[in-house]
Amino acid sequence: MELGQRYAYREHRTDYGGPVWPVEIIKVDAKVKGRVRVVHLEGEYSGLQEWVPKIRLLVPASEAAEKCGLIAKQIRDKSPGKAAF
């Protein structure tokens, strides 16, 4: 992870199929283990800067639509559906 990189961020890592938001890494500090400082680029937190766990940065933003959409589809497919008539 490097400064300026954009990632898809999910507030709760295990909220599969939940919304993701683009963030940009603005600081990486070896003293702050497992976290990076990001700025939110969209949504209600747009402009907010905060330290977040690296594990919440799912994939580079350029891959987010494809990968996060695929994960959401897989979860929907595994969910119990309506009975067939």
C-alpha cells in the first residue's frame, strides 16, 4: 500500500455484499501498526480523514466493481431462495 492509492473501503469487513466506498491513502506510518490514514472520497463521510485498519481496504478501486460485485452475487446465490412451484 502506497500513498495516493485508491481502495474500496467497507466499514465492516465481514458485511459481505454491503456497500463499499472509495478512499485514498494519505499516510502510511510504521508506528501505527495495521492501519493507514485515508480520506473518504464519496458518500456521507466525503472529505473525512481517519486511521482505518488495512483489512477494511478490500481491493484497489479500479477492481472494486468487478470483485465486490462478484462477491455480492455469490452470497445472493447461496442464500435460501423461494420454493419453486
